Amino acid sequence: EDTVVVTRDLVERAKPDPHLFLAAASLLGVDPRHSFVVGDSVWDLLAAQRAGALGVGLLSGGYGRAELQAAGAYRVYADPAEMLDRLEEVGVRPAR
């Protein structure tokens, strides 16, 4: 009930256009420039960049590190566990 979900049918265009991420930011009440998008494809990262968000890549979608970086990934991680271990690299500080 309190989870924001934005699907393709709710926006005019899908990735690589930024509409999905802009709609999610709007529903959350945040500026996309103050958020980050986690994606596993070049299309995710291109859309994140176009939305003004920081793009973080995961190597789970069949794309390589260089491809994700070329599409705008600030950081690329092997999997969600590695990303969580290294969140400080994208400006998220752990609760203490």
C-alpha cells in the first residue's frame, strides 16, 4: 500500500525516455536530481541520465561494465549485495 509502483501503461513513453523515472520521482515527492536509479541495462541508465538522476548499474542484465558506464552509470556493481555493501560510494550513509 505504501510502495510506489510505476508501470509502462502509466506514462507516455518507456525507456530510454525518462518518463518512468520522472513519474516515480513525482509520486514520491522528490526531485529526480536528488535520487538515483538502479538499472541493469543501457536503456535504464540512459533514461536515468535524461531524468537527471544518478545512474547505478548492476551486471545482471547481460550488459558489461564498460557498456553500462558508457550509458552513464556512475558506479557498476556485480549484484545487489555488492551495491548494498558499497552504498557510501553513491552518497548513502548507513544508519548508525
